Amino acid sequence: MVNYIWVGMTLIGIIFAMINGTMEQVNEAVFKSAKEAVTLCIGLISILVFWLGLMRVAEESRLLEKVSLLVRPLVRRLFPEVPSSHPAMGYIVSNIMANLFGLGNAATPLGIKAMEQLKKLNGGKTSASRSMITFLAINTSSITLIPATVIAIRMNYHSASPTDIVFPTLIATIISAAGGILIDRYFYYRRKRKGRE
């Protein structure tokens, strides 16, 4: 569906440019944006490699394991249907930790693996389980301590102080995560109450 939306937006833009006679500016913008995208990706690679390297050091030194032990009791309460020894629990915790350090690109494969495991727990059904919905809410609104990707983009565009985004991001993500969990719980308990009636 998203592909159709993008194709539709592109076609509308091209048709609009043809009608207004601004096709030359569109072509120029396309090539300029393509060049900027490559430059930005190369800049992001270095920052992501740095943070992924730090994550690897934290993993090897067992620091990540110790931090994840602090998160596990909360995760168990949020996902009561998931057995603590199940692989899904490990992927969920790893995804939360990656998002915590602003490594969205590293968190994505972990999130996909977590969803695959949660689907297995759900008996392979096409409808989402409560745990899958909760995980999606937490994954999309996760708390971020260090927004590494945003800092990298700000550095790439020569921001005077690229790390100024850290505190506002922390506040915004705490609010979004709390909101996501509260909304998830509200609908869960509402559905549970309706099931009893």
C-alpha cells in the first residue's frame, strides 16, 4: 500500500511540474537530492559503525546483559503471555536496548525477529496477538537516551551543536513511550472487560 502512495505522490508531482512548466527544476532537485542522499548515507555509516561498535563492546563486557536484566522485569510485566525463556523475550529486550541508544537501524532487524517469534507464539495466526500489539506500540514510541542517527544527520549538515537534541529527544520519547503503553493498556483492559460481559 505504501508503494502505491509513493508512486501516486511522484506521479502527481511530475504532472504538476509539467503543467506549471517547472520540469527542469524537478530534474535538478532529483539529481541534487540523490547526491545529498549518498553523502548523508556515507556520513551515517561512520556514526552507526561507531555506535554499533560500542554496543558490541558493551555486549562483550556483559554490560548490555546487566542493563537488560534491569529492563527484563518491566518487559515481563508488559508481555505476560511470553515465557521468559522464549527467544521472543531476548529479541524484545535487545530491540528496546538498541532503541534506547538511538540505533533505529540496528533495532529494526531485532524487531522483525521479535515479531516472527511472537507470531509463532500466536500459532501463526494472521491476526495480531496482544503481545504483538504491545511490542509495536513500544517499538514505535521507544525511549531514546542517545539519538545517534539524528546527531549524525545534524553533524553532516554542520550543526553548531549537534548534541542539543539529546535532552528534548529524551523528554519527547519518555512521553511518547508512556502514552503508547497507557493507550495499549487501556484498550487491553477495555477488551478484557467486554469479554467478561
